[in-house]
Amino acid sequence: MLTKAPKQSWQEFVQCMEDCCTATEFQNWIAPIRASEGEKDELVLEVPNIFVQEYLLENFKAHLENFFPPLPSGKLPIAFEIAEPKRKETKKAAAPPPPSNDKPTSLLNPGYTFEHFIEGPSNQFVKSAAFGVAMRPGKSYNPLFIHGGVGLGKTHLLHAIGHFAQQKHKRLKVHCITTEAFINTLVDNLRNKSIDKMKRFYRSLDVLLVDDIQFLQNRLNFEEEFANMFEALINQNKQIVITSDKPPGELKLSERMIARMEWGLVANMGVPDLETRVAILQHKAEQKGLKIPHKVAFFIAERIYNNVRQLEGALNRLAAYSRMMGLDVTEEIVEGTLSELFQKAPHKRVSVDNILKSVAVMFGVRVSDICGSSRAKNVAFPRQVAMYLAKEMINDSLMKLAASFGGKTHSTLLHAWKKISNQIGNDDTLRRQIQMARRNLEN
Ligand code: ADP
Ligand code: MG
């Protein structure tokens, strides 16, 4: 329950943010938000675009929760609305205007530049590919396909290409869009019968940056429209850069689309090693004007290891706390404020051997059958299930995993994974079997 009026709490939240953000951060992300009161004590926040909403939730969730205690359901008592472009014009909000169909006003995050991207062994290759593309759009790798897990810097690098290309080549039309926003624009234009205008706009671009292509999966009609536009641009040597949470071959998209995305360079964004995580932390702390001793940065980076975004969230929380309390950052303070963010080592390491044994028992076959070459259905199916589990539960190369199945190839494993992934959707028994196997393996 909120004891204060939501708008008053919002004012207090804004004041707190003014103290603990940098001026740029505050101007970009907090100042443009308009608050009003909805039904049942709910706060309604009007944000200029989805970026602002995501940024707020990702970086300041802990603060928000202090001012707006979560409901019993765990959700915040806050509703978000994206501002109507027309209303925004009269308000002169500080945020960049939303993308229109006429002008390529890309929503590039001002902080996501190459200068602020810290290099390490995990991202050197993809960073230099990105830099090459930004230097000579359409003339090096086309398309450039960047894939990797969440919070590892794919969007950052995509925007960095946008900033750099736009600055270096002033006359080029650069446009950056999330796949979701692309689909929404497409829907709007179909509804308003302005699809030709949209096509003309997209086909006039020099550099198209598309974030999170995985959202195109299972959107058949949109996929086709996207593929057409993609080909039209590539055929004119216009640069395309795509990010995704998986490599092209693992996306559930048409063969045609996958083949197109593999035309250029496919580069992986890996998980940064400890040294790089420390360097990222120190760079971000410096940007915020926060001093953290090297030892403390190390202490945090050792405990938050597979997601840079979480590392940054931890830093924001630490910055707010140390400013509020007027304290220097020490290991004790870090333990006190961040311990719940620290990642615990997984319960138990799952191995292919364990999976094989567990699946063999479940289907009443022998491990040697699963690892053998029989294609009989009663053996081939358990084999596919085991391969599916291996890919889902073990973070290792497909080649290595497949080899553990009596020397199968990575494409056999991938095929099995795809087949089972599809089947789980409409086979309740299989879904339950897999859930059970997972639970057994994890405990
Ligand atoms: P993704 O798109 O892969 O989910 P983001 O690009 O949104 O990840 O990155 C999450 C956060 O981590 C961003 O604030 C970004 O600036 C930061 N980040 C990730 N990698 C790096 C890096 N190598 N150097 C500096 N900041 C990074
Ligand atoms: Mg992203």
C-alpha cells in the first residue's frame, strides 16, 4: 500500500535521482518522464519511448521499489504509457523525438559509443568487426550479425556503430530500430495504408541497425516483409547490422532468412573475463564520478560474472547508497548493499553423462544405445531428448557436446534440439518429461 500520494512519492524519487545520477543521465532518462495518477493509487508514467522505460526499470528498480513498494504480486504499482508523438511536440520534452517515417531519427543511447566500450578477449573480435563496419559502411562485412547472451553489450555496440557512422559520414542515412519497433511500425503502416511510404523510407537508408532479431521468430508475415527489405538494401550495398541472442542457425526463422543473415560476418559477443569486468566497472564508476578502489571493483566483478548489465545495476545501487550516506565505498559496504545481487555457483554441474543416464532410465533404453547409431524410433527419440537437454543445460560448444554422444556432429545435435524445441510446444507429455528430467538433474 502506498501511504503517500503517488505523485508526491514520484517527486521525491526524482529528487533522489537528481542527487545520485550524473546530470546527463538525469536529463536523458528521468527529466522527460511525466507522472500522473491512475486508478487505485497507481502511478502512471508517460515515457517518450520504450528505451526510457527499460532504462528506468533496469537501472533504478531498487530505488523505485523504495519509493513504490511492490504489490503482493511482486509488480510495481506503476503503469507505463508511451507518449503520443503529437502531445510531445507541444511539451518540448528533453528526450529525442521518436522515429518518424520521413526522417531517420535513430534513437541512439548517447552513452553507447566506442569510447565507452571496454575491450577484452571476449569481445575484441566483434568490436573490431563493428568498428570496421562503422568506418566503411557497406564495404566490409555485410550484414554483420552480432550474437550473444543478455546484458553483454550487443545493443551498446550496435549504437556505437550508429554514432560513429553518423559522425564520420554526415550524409549517410543511419537508422537504428529494435525488431519490436520495426514490427509495430509495420503494423501501423499497414493499418494506415502507408506501407509504400514505409518501404521507400527503409529502402533509402544507408545503414540499418536492427536490434534483437529473435523477436522476428514466429512472426511469419513480418519475417517476409523484413526479408524483402533486407535483400533490397544488401543488393544496393547498404550496410545492415543485426543483433540476436542466438546465432542465425539457432533462430526459428525461414531457411531463406537464416541464409541471408549468414552471408556476411557472424560474430559472437562472449562473457567478459574478470579483468575486463573490473575494467568495465571502473570505467562506469568514473563516468558517474564515483571512486571505487581497485580491490573493491575486483570483489564485485568476482561475484557478478555473466552479465554486464547487472554489474552496472550493482554500481548504480552502490553509488546511490554511498552518496546518500556520505560514505566511501569499501568491501563492507559492498557486502551490505549488494549481497543479494551476487551470483551463487550453480547447485550442481550437469554433465552429459548425467543426462545420458537420466534419459536412459526415463525411456528404458541403454546409454550405449543412445550413444550408438541405431535410428530405430525407440532409441532415436531418447537420443534427441538427451541432446536437447545437453544444449539447454550445459554451456559448452555444440561440437564438444555432440562428440560426447558417441561422436555425433554438431548439426545432428542442433537438428535434435530444434525438433524437440518445436515438439515441446504441442506435446504436454514430452514437456512434463523434460521438466522432470531437468529437475532431477539440477538437484
Ligand atoms: P545486450 O544488448 O547484449 O543485452 P547491452 O548492450 O544493453 O547488452 O549492455 C548492457 C549494459 O552493459 C549497457 O549499459 C552497456 O553499456 C554495458 N556494457 C556491456 N558490455 C560493455 C563493455 N564491453 N564496455 C562497457 N560497457 C559495457
Ligand atoms: Mg540489447
